[in-house]
Amino acid sequence: MKETEQVLPRQRGLTRGSSTGLLRESLLMLVGGFLLSGARLCGQALPLAACLVAAQTLGVRAVAAAIGAAAGYFLRCDGAEAAELIALSCMALAGAAVFQGTLLPQYRWFYPCLTAGVCAILSGVELFGEKQALLLWLVKWLSAGLSCAVFRSALHGSHAARSVLTATVLAGLSPLLPQVDLGLLCAVALCTASRELLPAAVLGIGLDLLGAINHATLVLLLPAALCRCLPQKGRGTLGLLSFAVLPNAALLLLGEASLGSCMAIIAGAALGSLAERFHWLPREMGSDTGDDAGARLENAAQVLELLRSRLPQSAENPSASEAESVYDGAAERVCRCCARFHRCWEHRAAETYDALTGAARQIIARGTAAVEDFPPQFQENCCHMEGFVTAINTELEGMLFRRRYRMELQESRQVMAQELTSIASYLRAAQMPHPSAAVSELSFVPEVGICSVGKNGSRVSGDHGACFRGARGDYFVLLCDGMGTGVEASRLSAETVRLLERLLRTGLAPNDALNIYNGAEVLRGADRFTTVDLLCLDLLHGEGALYKWGSAPSYLRAGAETKKIGTAAPPPGVGVGGENTPERYRLSLKRGEMLVLVSDGAGGAQTEAAIAAYSGESARELAALLISGLPAEDDMTAVVVSLRPCTS
């Protein structure tokens, strides 16, 4: 457990961090407490800054938030109101100290209920005041409990709660500069950068309820809704204009436009556009793939790598003593009870050793021991020669069994290490955004021609394939040839295609997908195999990679030249490491090249000659031509792939 904790990174939220992160987060809490102290509803100060203190465990951050809250309440509220809210902040800090180490903080609603109860007691004096005192008292203690719960969720990584916390902070930012509404400026900047409806709605409602801005929700939702209707290519400039113009137009129609609000909206739109362009905001507000999700994926990847590191890296070579133990075991079985034991193994130990050493080479080469392997003198002196040879064979069989077991165990470890490494790489890649190119943005369109026939015209073929788009916009062409013919070969190749297609559709890299499939086949211990041809194409640049594992050679036709691709290699499932890896070939099809993938039955010199002689440009025609000219002595499949430029 300790070793695991040392490997995993610290949580990247506002609850844990390094000394530099601690200082930064403490300053954020100090500023946040000060800004939240300015949140008001119907002229009544709300205890949001005190709730920020109560939402944290006892530590430097909580103290910094309490100092910011006390300073804000002291400067921005009148005497009695400031004293009440400062007391609530101090009691929230004291509550964190009193209940730290107990089981009560484990309950999610303990601190919110405690904060609401303390707030109700401190503000209970207001019940004896104006007629609306009861309503204001209810609003204050309800807001205390709910805000504490929301802020605790925000500090633990909830994106919706973080949006609410951001809205309340901006509401406290609004009244700082009367000339320019800083809260509106920051809200417009965040909405411009995110271009999403949920952040715009949350920020607008927060500013409407707590800030000095009217109709903020309408002002922020109008351009956000318009951006959702714009095409992807036009969202840059048009989005900036919509956030800069529409809010000002709405305020002008409502008669609430001012020079300060106009300057804030224009500056916010410009700042948000810069933030989007230079990726100052790494995650969109309200997105489901936030920092906490990335941290969980990174933690999972490091756990998998830790498990991999604990697997032995190399095979355990059997020591010399293991081979010697064959003779020792045989001597223990037969010679120990012999009357000549001391003479053979003590008085004539050197002669016995030489005789056994000389026989070892023949025994190891043959795999079994025979009487004639030993010198004639040793045979004459041994009283139990037949029994001794039988005992040697028994011990030798056990030694070979143990060696085979170690080899299989090491192979399984290599498979497991490879699987863990591939999955860890996939989890790390999943953290990064990989926007898929729209169809209108692609430069090439694939053209695939397929022709297949079963052995002797059978309807059941051992060859299967698939063509599909991947998770990141790549285009895959897959051809698998099951060993043999008939129903069993068809089932093997179909299962391989189905598994590889699912792995690739999830976004797994082609090499990792093939390694995972190979490991599964090795662990299954099947005696029938399937070859794999996998083509991965980038339709934006017209380039790609061809992965071949145990399959027949492929052919790349470029103009009048035909290049043969691939060498003889064992198929997946035979072993791990060494030559048991896929061949990878970089290629380009953007200049009219044609790639031909064939199964074993469709390969050969006749196929290569037909490809070289073909002068057309149709992938379907070439695929049909290759199969029609061959005798159906085996399952035959030809797949021809080319790219044509997009016309639109």
C-alpha cells in the first residue's frame, strides 16, 4: 500500500498539493473569501464567504479563506452585520478544528447542517426586527447550508458545483469598480471561451441573484445559443462578434445599457477569445472530462505500470545445480540403499563423476538416458544399472517439466506486462483531447474494392474483413485469414475481426490493439491461428501505416511500379516478444497509389503480374480481376484500397 501511494501523484484539486501549490491555493482562498463577502440578496449580505471556510478541512487554506472573509465583511458591511458574519466565519473555522479526527465529518451533510444551524442562531436576533425579518432569516440560514454543501462539492472536483462557485465569486467581483463591471467582464470571458449553454446559464443566474446586474442570464444565453447554431468553421470570428454585440444590443433594448457595461462586455469577449485561442482554459466549464477525470485516468495508468514493474523482467535461467540434481535424485532413489554406495560415491567419487559427466551430453541430446551412454566399467561396477537409468529418466522428466513450466510462466508474465502497458498507454491518451475531423474537413475519400471466394466455390470462407472509421477520424481496413478452410476457419477469422474492430473503435492504437489480441491468443493456447492485415489511413493527409502479422505479402502499385510488402512470419498467438510482433510499413496513397491486400490463396507471382499489368484506376475492378483469374484451390480474398481527393 505504501509503495502504491508513493507512485501515485497527488490529487490535483484544491484539497492537496505541493508547497508551491499550497501557497497558490491559499492565495486563491484568501481572494475568494474576500470576493464572496460582497454577495448580497435584496440588500442583505449573505454568508457565502463563511461557507467557503466551513467547506474545507482545518489547514492553511481554511485560515486564508477565513482571513479573506473577515476582511471583506469588515470593509463591505455595516457594524452589526459584519460582526455577525465574521463570528460565523470564526466559528466555522473552530468547528473544523473541534470535529477534526472524529467520524462526523465523514457524513456528507454534517458541515452544511452545522453551518446552517450556527447561522440560524447568530442571525436569530433579526427575528425581532422588521416584518420581513422571518423571510430574510430563512434565506440566510438556507443559503448557508446549501452554499456550504455546494462549495464542498466544488473543492472535491464537481464541475457543476465549480460553476456555481465561480458565479458567486464573480457576483462579489462586480461592485469593486463602479466604472467597469468586473463580474460581467469575467462572466462574458468565460462564456466566450467555453461557448456552452450550461456555464452561461449558471453564471447568468448567479449574477442576476447576487450581483448588481439585471438580465445577466439573457445577456449571456443569447450569444451562447447562437454559437451552438453556427458551423464549426465559423465559430471563431462569428462567436467573438456575437458575444461582443448581442449582449450590448439586449441591454440597449431593455434600456439598461451603460458605458461601463459596454466596455466590460467587449473586453470580456476579447479576453475569452484569446483564452480559447491560446488554450488558457485547459478544460471547458461544465465538461465531463475535467481535471479530476484526467487525474483518475493518470492514477489508473500509473497503477497498471506499477503492477507491470512488479512482474519479473527476464526468465529465470535454470542453474547448474538443477541439472546435477538429476543424478543426485537418481542416486538418492537407487544408490543410497546399495551396499557399494560408499565405494562409488566416496572412494571412487572422481571416477563416478567422470562417467556421469561423459554420459550427460548424450542424455541431454536424446532427452532420455540409456545403459550404453555410460562407460563399460561403470556398467560392470553398478549393481542396479537398469534401476539407475530408470531413476535418471524419471528425474530428467521432472526437470524438463519444471523448465517447460517456467517458460510458460515467463511467457504469461510477458503477455500480462504487454497488456498492462498497452492499457496504460490508452488511459494516458484518453486524457488528451483528440477532436475528430469533420467529413467536410477531410482531404481524401477512401475507395475500397473487395472480392472473395471460398475454396472450390464454397459459400463459407475462412477470410473475413472490415472497413470502418475510428474514434479519432482514422480509417481502418482489416483482413484476417483463418488457418485452414471451412466453418472453423471462418469462425476464427470472424472472431479476430470482431475483437480488433472493437479495440480500434475505442481509440486504442493499432499496435496496442494487435498486442492485446496476441496476448489473448497466447493465453488461450489455441492450436489454430489467424493472420492479420491492418491498414490505418489518415484521410486528412493521405498517409498511413500497414500492420502485417503472419499474413501473405501485400502489393503497393505506384504508377508503373509494383512493390511487394511483407515477409514470412509466424501469426499472432505463437509467442510474445522477439519475432512475435507485427511488421509495420509506412505508406502514402495520396498520389493515386493502390494498396492490394490478399489472403494466402490469392497471393503469388500471377497476382503480382496482374497488378503490374493493370492500367485502370478502379479498386473494385482490380479486386475482381485478381480473384477471377485464379483457381479456387483455397479461400481467396483480395482487398484493394485507394484514395481519391474530395471534390467538395
